[in-house]
Amino acid sequence: MSGTVYSDPLTRDSAVKIARAWCDANVQQPASYRGRNQLRWLMEQMAVLCVAESVKNNEDEDQLNERLSKAHEILMNVWYATAPEIATHWWQDGEKPDENQQKVIDKAKTTVWKRRDPKRSFVEGFESENHTAFDQRDFHGTIAGYLKEQWLRHPVLDWIMLDMMVSRELSAFGEELKQILPYAKNLFGEKLGRYFAMKGDLRKMRRLDLRNVVNKFFRIVLPVAVIYGVFYFGDESVGRLITGGGVSGICVVVALGVLVSQIWPTVVFNYLLHRRWNRMYGVWRLLEGPTVNPTLVREVMVRTRDQGAVWDMPAWSIIDRVIQHDPAVWIVQGGSFS
């Protein structure tokens, strides 16, 4: 790969030469993309750590290549967790993306993580570009492999992993909240029928649904109209029988029905949204760079946890390790992604 095989312990110059050649061979710039390459920049940063560790331990070229491969595997697993589906699509023989799809793929191949605003995702639904969702178990495995290699620590990768987990938790909790709303149900009484039909888009869910209006008419207005009709057409004895034993009951049932199905879920929704969810959102806001105070981030994580929030266990491991390095300053952006 480097043109020369180094079986003896590496010098710093020879290790740098090998690492540079390895990055050129394994992390290439897409031919049609001229923007910043975050993936390449991060791999180069991690390659510096690999070189330092190999030289420190008097390792040879094969051992350095193993370290580079390990770093690259971790980086690619992080990338894969939130990469757009088209960028991970396996194209069969004879298939190929069109020009616009290729542009999306090329850009995606250079971006490990771009911040997504959970508040926008909450409003726009689970198909929003700001929605964060990935396999939690696989991602935790990636983090475990990363934390195991203490020499491989990089502040930007620490931040990316924590920001991804915080964004995912907020996105997931936001979708759970919307599912308790009365207008998540459709005409046929399916609990989440309207929620899924509108793909969790809160704006569409809140719009007037004529089908629900018709449904409420038959459940509430029609029985009242029947009673009125009985009186109107002169059968007062039947009318009194119906109203005498039933009007008060009907009123109570209707009132309780409105309270349970309409008012109470909305009260719970607003309480959870404006209290717990917004407090959790405060953690996400504190993670905005380029400089973050990790101690303050942890304090708010603890406060929201005590109020019912659930943060991924690896999130605590990452923030604690960052604080051990520097409790006040965490530089989460740096270098030119070129």
C-alpha cells in the first residue's frame, strides 16, 4: 500500500507516510463532489492518533494498518447509523442512481453527522429531515468498541456520538407524545390511524378532519336529535321515558367522554411537552458548538433524568470521559473539512 514494507518498528516519518497512503486508498473524495469532506478530515485526525500509538509501542506496518482499519470501522459504523437510505442502497447489476441521486450519495459519503433539530422533527413528523432514528443496540456496540480503545479518543467524535444519542432520544420521545393526542385516532377508532396517515406531522394532524366531525355527529348529536324528534312528533310518553332515565346519564357520559378523549390527553400532552420534553431539549441546545461546557451539559442531563428523562447509558460514559479530560472546555468543531 505504501510502496515499502516496514517490518521493523516504525519511525514517526515512516508511520505518517503509511497512514497518509492508507487514507488516500480508503477514504476517497467522490469525483463529482467539491464540498467539505468531514469523513476524510475525521479519518485523518484519527490516523494521527493511530500513528502516535504505533510509534509509542514500537509497532510495525501491519499493526499500524490494523489500528487504521479499526478507526475506520468505528467511523463508518457511526456514519452508517444515520446515513440516508439511498447512500447505503445495494445496487444490483444493471442498476445505477440517476444524476440527482448520485449527488445525494456523494454528499452523504463525505458527511459523518450533521446536526438535526429535534424541535423541527417534532412538528414535521418522523419523515422529517431533522428526525433522528437508528438501531440503538448496534450503535451502542459501536460506542463500546470506541470507548475500549482509549488511545483513539477524539473530541469531535465524542461530540458526534453524544449529539446523535440526544437527538434520537428527543425524536423518539416526541413521537410518543404525539401518539397520546385525541386527533391521533382516525374515523374508525384506530388509536394511531391518523398519526400514521399523517406520518406524525403535527400540523396536518391538527387540521380539521371532516371524518371525525361526522363521527362525533353520530355519537353525540344524533342521539339528541332522536329524543327531540320523539317529542316533536307527539309521543311524549316515550320521550319522557327516554329523557327521564337517560338525559342525565347521556350528559354525564358525553361530558366524561369529552374529558377523557379530548381534554385530558391534551392536558397531559402539553404538560409533558412544555416540561419534560423542553427540558430535555435544553441538553441538545447546550451541545451546540464550537465550544461546549461538558460539566454544564452533565448537570442538565442529571436534572432532566431526575425529572423522568431517560438518556442512553453510553451517553453518560462519553460525557464523563470528556469531563475527565477538561471539565470546562470541549472543542467540538475544528479544522477544515476539505
